[in-house]
Amino acid sequence: MFGAIVIFSVVPLLEIIPKNIFSFSGSDGEDFQPDPRFKMILWLFIAGSRGGPNRAKILNLLLKTPMNAHQISKTLNLDHKTVAHHLKILAKNELIEKAEKTYAAEYQISQIMSRNHNVLKEIMEKIGTK
């Protein structure tokens, strides 16, 4: 018998989807509905994985104020390596940005995440966080 070999590639979802697909009109602060594709991707990052609740906590924390990995780990009482792992995933998928390219640089929410913070709040209400 031959077994099937499956090779998984770790490619950020926002690399698969064309850039600027989540652009929204309404720069004068008017209300807009979040793009359903962005909502789906955020659901995948938050509810679709075991580390999702921690990612949601990190995003929610960064919505309030920029922080570095050490500050996040102390505030959320998580291991530094765990926080670094989640920050890497969130940054790679353009949900957060590193303020500087230096040691202990602060992370902040990306523009798309900032404009769609209500989607994060909706997801957190539905799944709850521990």
C-alpha cells in the first residue's frame, strides 16, 4: 500500500490574497461594513487555531497601546517565547506592525486592524477569552 504524502506550506494568508483587497472607501470617518473576507481571515487566526485566544488578547492589548514583547508577556502573564511566536505570526500577516527594527521595539496595530477593530471585538464576544 502506498500512503499519500501531503506537504503543507506555511504561507501568510495575506500573501495569497492580493494586497489592498481590504481597502475601504470612506476616509472622512464614515461608517463602513468590514469586508467579509477580512472577517473570515480574522476568524481563522482567532477561532481557527489553538493559539487564537492568545492572539486575540495580544491584538486587544495592542489596540489600547503599543507594547514590546516583554511588556505583553508580563501584562498577559504568558511565556515570552509564546508571545514572540504569536507576534511573528500576526506581523507576518500584517495585522500588527513593528514600530522600529531595533531590539525591544514596540508593536502596534496595523491600519487594517485598526479600521476593523469591531470585528475583533465581535469574535472575542462570540468565542470568549479565558
